[in-house]
Amino acid sequence: MSERGRALIGWRNPEGPVSAPDLVQLADLLLSRRGEASGVALARSLVRAYGAAPMAERHAFLLLLAERYGPDAEGVARAVAALQAGEPAALEGLHAAAEPRRQELFRRINLAPGGTAALVGMREDLLGALPETPALRPVDEDFAHLFGSWFNRGFLTLRQIDWNTPASILEKIIRYEAVHQIQNWDDLRNRLQPTDRRCFAFFHPQLVDEPLIFVEVALTREIPGAVGPLLDLSRQPIPAEEATTAVFYSISNTQRGLAGVSFGNFLIKQVVEVLREALPGIRNFVTLSPVPGFARWLAAERKAGDQGLLAAPLREALTVLEQPLWHQDSEAAARAKAALIPAAALYFLKARDRRGRPVDPVARFHLGNGARLERLNPLGDLSENGLRQSQGLMVNYLYAPNEIERNHEGFAEAGTIAASDALRKALPG
């Protein structure tokens, strides 16, 4: 090993930038050692060196992982030959040879203090480079495979976030909120402290005080159609015991490096059970969800003309959206609302992506969890972001405990969309 590589063992502050070859030397050493103590020390050194490396060197290291740390091709060929020869241990040998060496490297890196967080950060770096470097796809698949096991439901703990939660966590809730931006500490207090508000998050034991995903809940007397009143700082809270409806109005994943690892379905279902036990008066469990791709889809469909799903009369009615500040004009808003409802029904019930799935990612999430499309809410979010992404449209998904499993199976097996009669009747004739 070179002098440069030796300097990185027990890394503190080597002279000059840390390069991809240096990182690979540490990775080779880590894979070659069998002793637990030396393995932990090397893993710690690799984590620190990677953290000190410039982003370009990190990307180069990840690319080297794709090129040099894949399956053992010669070992696979020998194992296949042994399998064909009927050798008893051939299957085990094939499994060992076919597993990419990077997976074992990641498991050893995970031995280091903070190793799990470092690996999550490493995948975040990878995802940033992936669009321009498709060769990294196998490395991403290995991360996803391991994270699916390391972050399964059995390792997660549910904690309620309230105004007494440590400030370090509250600051992260402000920073990570991805649906309805938290403006300041008063805004946060309005979402956590009142008797009719709840917030729950999943945590992992290896990511101390780092929420992985959290959901904000409003307790109300009826199913809401707009988010503004829920976030209004001047609203009057109601006693929790008077609530009949729990509204999941914001769900935020916090770790980009864990993209694709499913937390939300478990979170919502567990929160439903917690609330049912604590507040028996709650009968309805619904979301008030954004529709992030609706405005883009609507623009494309209007441009497609008769080749799209929107008939000419509906396309003509939707020209009201071209009027500046249409949502502030009561007459224009009424015409827009009348046109948006059938257009949205087409979007949810008929539009499909190239894989034959509903085009809306939020819809796929909730329908896959067993929810039912309950109600369309045009003019539900008139914030700048709401108008930009959905022309103000929001939607309620209903989680009926006695229907969840049936709806989930229908969607997973046959792509069946559970929807209310009112929403289906909104389809244009």
C-alpha cells in the first residue's frame, strides 16, 4: 500500500484532497481484513476519508465501486459448473459468487460508528450523480437491497413529536417539511401544541434523533376541502374529544438517501391505530393531499387536443386558467372549479404512465396503501406552490380500516382504483 494509503489509516487530516484511489485502497483493505477490531478501525477511516473527499472524488469512488466490486464472474462460472455436476454445496457457492462485493463492503462500513448515516449520505451522493452516470445503477440497486432490510418496520420506532420535543429534532421538522413549508417557530407551534394537532415520526436506532419520515395530523369535526384553514395561525382549536376526523395533511420523507424504502404505508397505518385507541370518537381517517403533477398533465393534455383525454368542450372551459389571478375573481374561480372537477376525475381514473400506473405519484402511494379516492377539492390550495403544481387542486383519500386490505389487494393485483361514487360520477360523459 502506498504512503498515501497509510496516511489514511486512522485518518485525521491528511495533506491535500482525498482521492478516489485512496478511498479504493481503504476499501480493498477493509474487505481483506478478518479481525473485528481492525475492521472497525478501517471502516471508521473510510467513512472519515469519504466525508473529507471533494464531491467529484466521491462520484469517482462510487463509479469504481460499480466497475471493480461487482459479482465474482469466474466464481459464478465455477459454481454453475458445480451445480450442473450435482455437487451438494453448489447453490451456496453460486449465491456467494453472485453477490456483488460492494454489498459486503457496505456491511463492513456499517460497523463504523456513524456508519449507517454515512452510507445513507453516500447513496444521496450517488442519486445526485445517477442521471448523468447510468453506470452507477448497479450500486444504487445494492444500496436499495441492503437498506430495505436494515430499515424494515421491525427496526423502526414511532414517536410523537410535540412542543416539548428537543429543539434539535424540532429544527429538523422545520427543515424537512416538504409539503407545506413551515414559516417560523410560531407556525411550528401551531402544528404541534394545540389540542387538535398531532405529529408522529419514525426513528431508527442507528440514526439517533433523526426522523426518517413524519406525518402531521389535524383533528377536525368534518373532512376538510382546503389546507388554508388548517394552517391558519388565528384559528380556534377544538377539544380533541370533539373531533370526528383525523386529517393527514402533510407527510414528509427526510432522507433522500433512503429514497425507495417504504415507510409511509407503515406510518399511516400505525398512526391510525394509535389515534383509534386514544380517541374513540374519531370515525374518519383521511388525507388532504397535494396533486403535484396535475398542472403539468393538464397543460400537456390541452396541447394534445383531440389526441388526449380532454374533449374539446372541456378544453375550452379550461381556458379560464389563462386569465391572470383567476382564483381571485369569484366568477372565474367558479368556472374553473366546474372545469377542474371532470378534468381531475380523468386524471385520477383514466390517465396512465408508460408502465400502466396512475400518473400521480401521491395517488400511487395512497392507493397502494389501501386508501380510497374520496373527494376532489378544487381551490383547496391557493398558495403559490399549490397553483403552480396543481392549479389549486387537492384531494381527500379515505383510510377506512375495514376496507384497507381489500383496496390494497385490488390495486396491487389488478390495478383497481378504489374511488367514491361521487368521484366516479364526476367523469365527463
